[in-house]
Amino acid sequence: MFCTAIVVTLSNVIICSAVGGWEIPRLTEWAFATGGGFSYFGAQSILFFSLSVKTSTYVNIVMTSEIVFTFLLQFMVLNLAPPWTSYIGAVLVFISFVGVALSKKRDQAVVD
């Protein structure tokens, strides 16, 4: 988990040094950054726990379906009209999601 933090910190130092964007953040920016950090830590902890409870196949399927849920959120809740390429991408992701689920179900039926 901390490898990502180190990579992000180093890349931010390089970008801020190159652009000259060093400034002291305001209180709300600190709150957003701290909230994002806690959310990321919580998500990684839940992912670690779910991998210890279930097999990686189920966890991977749920993580793949996140793209479909994001597309639905954009379309239904936020009322944003995505470009036509987003529709094609969502259909391809959904087809692969269903294909992996059916393939794993078939493989489990063969093993049992």
C-alpha cells in the first residue's frame, strides 16, 4: 500500500518543481487531501480483507463491474451525455464481465 504513496509523492515533487507550483494549501484543501487519503486507505484495507475471504476471481469481477457502475452513474444520476465511444466501451466491458463470470461458473461446474 505504501509503494503507491511513495510513487505519487515523488511524481508530485517532480511535477511541482518543474511547473513551479509550490504553494501552501488552504484548510479546505487539507481536508480534501486527508479525506481522500483515508478513503484510499479504507478501500485498500477492504480490498485486502476481501482477498483474504474470497478468491481473487470474485473480487476481480466486482472490481471490473466498477466501470459499468461509473458509466451508469454518469448517465442516470449526473445527467451527462457521454460520447458514442463511451457506449461502445461500456458494452465491451459489460460483455467481458459477463463472459468472465460465465466462464468461471462453467469451470466450477466442471470441477465439482
